[in-house]
Amino acid sequence: MDVMIELSGVSKNYGQLKAAENISFSLHKGEILGFLGPNGAGKTTVMKIITGFMPPDSGNVKIKGVGISKDPVGTRKSIGYLPENNPLYTDMTVEEYLRFIASMRGLGDPDKAISSALSKCGISNVSHRIIGHLSKGYRQRVGLAQAIIHDPEILILDEPVNGLDPKQIAEIRTLIRDLGKEKTVILCSHILSEVEAVADRVVIINEGRIVADDRIENLRERSKGGNIFVLELLEIPVDAIEKIKEIQCVIKAEPSGAGIFRIVAAGEKETSNLIFETAVRNNWKLAQLYMEGSSLENMFLDLTEGGKK
């Protein structure tokens, strides 16, 4: 399988601050990689180094086997980049902006490139609207369109759903999945659930260092699997723990305060229904029942606890 991106011992300091320290990983053709870490962990610094916007203090970055320092212009042609703040010319129409980007890229057939980008990003219907009048979800789509207008083999997205509402997030997720069918993608985020929804593999960074690099299913196994449910009862039945442990798919259950039980179990909605049915069947007075998170999320928090860079 072709290696599209390769980082070897990449480090970057801002004075005494180590933003990236000995970062090494590779990404193959067709992979969607989630690059995870808390805010300030060094993610954006690494993305800027990969895209050639910033040189590392030490280490090497290769794009399709070619060092960025040896051919900065040539390697950038293979990359489409959506930065975190998505800088757009908001007084331009969508089509005017993409035509400007096409001219900057020196594309031979700008009309074809613009039409393709508009179609893939689902914004053909707003091509003549002023960017500043669009919703944030549509502006993110315009940002994605400029990132793919030159049909790059590599797509790097830095916090692409930041600040979007749930409907817009779902739309951008679908778009990223579709783009990932034909491109190698790095999705940079501090939100595990967003990466988990689209990526096959994750690299987790904390305080400028890699703390995990594995496929999501392997990380789930390491985290012992399951989701965490919280059951709160108004009264405390003496046999509550025993009854809860009898529920199918329950891995572990333990009290967590007066009338509160934390339950680790496989599944989501169906497991929640089973817990609810057990409470009803035993005439427990239910105050609330909700899924707190996954054990994978807890592992992510453990790995990144205290990251402040």
C-alpha cells in the first residue's frame, strides 16, 4: 500500500514551549486518520508542518515519498487543507471565491474544477450567494470546496465541525465520509465522537507527544469495551446491584452515591431499554437514566489528562 504521508521525529518549539516533540507516524493511501488531542495539545502545529506552512525545528516530513523541504511547491499540490478558522472572503460569492482559488492554483480548466467542487460539497444551489450571507454549515462546505478544488490526493481538515449545530455536524460527517472514499484524509479534532464517526485509525497527541496510535477497534478492546450508563433511583432497593448484573450485556455495575449506579454495558439504546425495563419490572422509582459516555472516551481522557499546550 502506498505511503502518502510520513513523519519522522518531527519537533517544534515556541521558545520554551514544546508544541510538537518527536512526532512520527505514517498514513497510507485510502486511510482516514483521526488526529486527536485536547485543545492546545499541538495538533494544529503538526498540521501546519505537514502542509508546509511551517518548517519543523527537527525531523522530516515526506509527501508521497518526497521531502517537503526538497520540493515545497510540488508536495503542496497533493494536499488540500481546511484550516481551523476557515478563512474566507465573505464579500465574494461562492463561485467568485472558488474561481479566485482556481486561479491561484493555476488550474487549466477552472470551470470544470469549480463545478466538480460545488457538486461534491453540495453547494451548487448557493454558488451565486455572498459567502457572508451563508450559514456556518454552508461556509464550512465552501471551505471544503476550496480544499478539494485541485483534486488533491490528500485532504487535511482541522476541526471541521467546530461551532456547528447537530444537523450541520451530521452533514459535514457525511461529506467527509464521501470524500474519504477517494482521498487520504487526516481529520484533526479534540472531540473523540467526531473522529470515531468517520475515522478508521487514530493518533492521540498530548502535550506535544503521541500517546496512542492504533485502529479504533483495537483501542476499544484496550478500553475493555462497553458504554457507561448512570441509573438514579429515588429509593435504594437492597437487591438493585444483583438485579442490574443479571441484565444481558452488563459488564460491571457499582453504586456511585445514594441511589445512583454506574453501569458498564455493551450496546446503547437497546441496553438502555433493558435497564429501564428492569427498573419497571421491579417497581423501582426511577429518577433518571442516561448514557454518560463510552469507556473509550474515558481512556482518551486518561491519556490526555492535564494537556495544556
